[in-house]
Amino acid sequence: MAKLPLVRDSMLTSFIAIDAGENLTRVKGIFESHHPPLIVVMQNERFIGVIIERTLLKPRLNVSIVKASSVVIKPPKIGPEDNICKAARLMIENNLKALPVLEGEKVIGLVTVKEVVNSCSKFLLNIKVRDVMTKEPILIEANDTIGKAVSLMRDTGVSRLPVVENGELRGILTLHDLITKIILPREKSSIGDMVGEKVRTLSNRVKDIMTTPVHTAFPWEPIQRALERMERYDISSLVVIEDRKVVGILTMMDILVPIARLESQSSGGIDIQVIYKLGAIDVSSKEHVSQMAKRFVNKIGRLVKNGVLTLHFKEHKEKHGDAHLIHCRARLKTDKYQFVGIGEGWTPDLAARAAIDRIERQIITMKELATKYPYGIEIIERLAESY
């Protein structure tokens, strides 16, 4: 296998940094004018975290009062000598489109999704759009309110919603659309900068601010062709259509998944990837899921030498109070077999436990069949494929 590129070969050396004492009014202005994937936050010349654009969707957030230090996110550490596939894995696990690159405790650069994908393009030659796209994406109707769109993005952690009407694609609504067309104009109006101008409210319709036309892809297209289209139009996603219906969405973040797998293929063993398509999730919950996955991998290590265990979380509409029911799809893919387990629970670790248990039962069944019956392996292969 070809040598994996390093972070230092792809990172950007320029980035935007602000002081922790700045209020979020300036943060909003930076996202509006410069469109950075994140903003680095410093306190007394010491790095304390980052701010991402999704933070601005928080309800009842008074940007003229709230300081940057109150909304920082502590990102995972990545260094210049780490390989780029590790950066891809950390971006997926933490739902971040960029990571600050640290040398010791000093930020020396930024590595973004775009740099990761570009540096690994030669590893994507045989991959189709359908292999990595997000299937059954969250959609919104053209006549739904903007307030509903804000709630969907805030609750599910997505940053774009395909807009449909009578089942057909009509446009796309992005997080950046909401920030620049709704939140910022409302703030300017409240301080008198837009007196006399019409300001849209959350009761307006999605079709009033959605972006058209929408750039699309087909499931059977090579991923390289889709990437060329993203580059040509300077966009980070394509809506995937088939028979005029939306069947998926392809984002730069989706393309990170096969890149992250390269790390495990080069080092051997079972790699663990966790993808959260959830709203807010605390660090302790992520740690519980990580520990559970590691225990499972250690347990089956004698039977399965190499592969990738992927845990994919998303929220159901079903709620208990403010909490959504969580759906976990676990997949263990090796060079010979693929096992899939589905689990649900009110916390990520409970959903993951149920999904992993189902995979474990399949592996035990495979082992028993292989021992007792001459055609046991063929039986379990069919079972795994149809699960």
C-alpha cells in the first residue's frame, strides 16, 4: 500500500484566531465575511478551543453579551507528523470540518476536509457515490417554516437540508443560508442598521431563502467525478437523485470515511470509526461508546484479525421529554465478511451496546456453524449479507 500523506504536507498555515473575551457579534461577522470552517480561540496567548458556525444556532443566544470563551469546543489533538487519515477519522468522530494542528500547545496551522480529500484523491479511484453517500437524508418541505429548519439542524447536527415539493427536489437550505439570511439581518435590525428594510422571520417559508439551482449527483457515478463537480462550483455537497427522487446526500465529510479506513489497512488490526449525526452530545457519552467498542474489538481479536468497526448514530423522531431515541447501526467489515447490527436506546452507549450484541451473536453463530457443519461458513455469509 502507498505511503499515507502527513498532516504537515496538507495543512494551511493561515487561520483566524480571536481572543476569548470577544463577544459573539464579532464571531458572527467573521463567519459571514470569511466563511472559515472554524475560528481558533486564544486566552492570554494560550489555545483553549475553537468555535464552529453551528454554535450560532443555539436558542436564546445573545451574541452582544455572550463571550467566545463560553461557547468554545475542545477539539481532539492532531500534530503535523500524524498521517492525514487520522485527521479524517477525528473529523468524523467529532463532526468537525477542520482541526487545528498543534505543535506542543501552539497552533501552527489548520487541516480542513478539503485538504484531506485532495491529498488522498488517488485512493478514491474505485469508489462510487452510493458507497459513501448518506442515505435517506433529512428533508424539508418548501412550505415548511424556517423555524422548523432551524430546529432540525440544531437537533440533528446536520448543516444542510434538501428542500422538496411533491416529492421532487426544489432547492437546498444550508446552515450558512440561515446565518446570513435570517440571524444576522435580525440582529442588524435590532440595533438599527436595517431600519426600513424587510427582515425575514422564523415564520417565513423555507422556499423564501433556499438556494437554487441544486447541484446533484447520481448513485452510480465515480466519486472522482462528483469531487470535480464540487470543485468546479466551489461547493461542499451534492444532492444524490435517482428517478427524480432524493436518495442521498454526498458531502465532503462523507468522503472522509474511506480515507479514515486507510489508517487501519496500513497498520493492521481492527479500526474503530464512530460517526455521530446527533445534536449536542457530551464528552462522557463519547468516551463510554469508545470504551465499549474497544472492549468488543479486544474480545473478538482472536477471531477477526483485520477490519473496520463502524458505529453510526442518528436520532429518531420519537422523543421522551427533550431526549430523542437514538439509533445505532454497527458494521464490522473484514476482508471476508461483513456483519451488521442495529440497536436503539435513549443514550448512545445503550444503542451501541444493542447493535454490538447483535454482531457478536452473528460471530458466535459463524464459529459454531463452522465447527459443526461442513457448509457452515456459506450459511453465515448469506446471513451476514442479508442482515
